[in-house]
Amino acid sequence: QVQLVEPGGGLVQAGGSLRLSCTASGITFRFNAMAWYRQVPGKQRELVAASSSRGTTNYADSVKGRFTISRDNGKNTVYLQMNSLKPEDTAVYYCNAYYSTIDVGYWGQGTQVTVSS
């Protein structure tokens, strides 16, 4: 059974920092691309940051220079370090694992991040 567990999230003031983590089980973590998405009510889920299985990263323009995605294959965990947070970063953040070889993806349950002004 595949599980992506995302503790963390919470309330932070604008300009502050927060680190999200997502620990996977039931998959061969190192073979999966890992990503963070976010969603606000009434809008589509959007990609925030991604890390390929080889560690190549890419970011949404809105978070470049502020957010950093990293992964620890030994701990089956992906992180999202969020700095200089803005109220518009408020959203539910979802962890995603994607195994391109068999075109299969999995989602975490989501964690709320709220940035107050």
C-alpha cells in the first residue's frame, strides 16, 4: 500500500519560513519524481516545485528564489523549504510521487499552509 505522509504545515506570518516534509512508503522512492503542488479553493491545483529521480529541480515562477525542494532517498522523504512567505502562498500543499516508467502517480493527503499579512 502506497502512502505519502505530510506532517507540518501551519500558520506563519508574512516574511517567515516553513518547511514541509513528505515521507513515502510502498514505493521505490529513488525511482520516483517527487513534487509539491498547491491548491486554493476554486482554482486548479498548480505545480510548485519538482525533483526528478536524478535530482533535477524546477520551480513555478512565483516561488523561484524563495522555495527549495530537496530529497533524501535514504529516508524516502522530500522536503519543501519555504522562505519569504507571502499571503498568496496560502494554500493546501500536496506531495506527489510519479513513476514515469509505468505512468503511475500518487498523492499525499495535503497540508494547510496559511500566511498571515
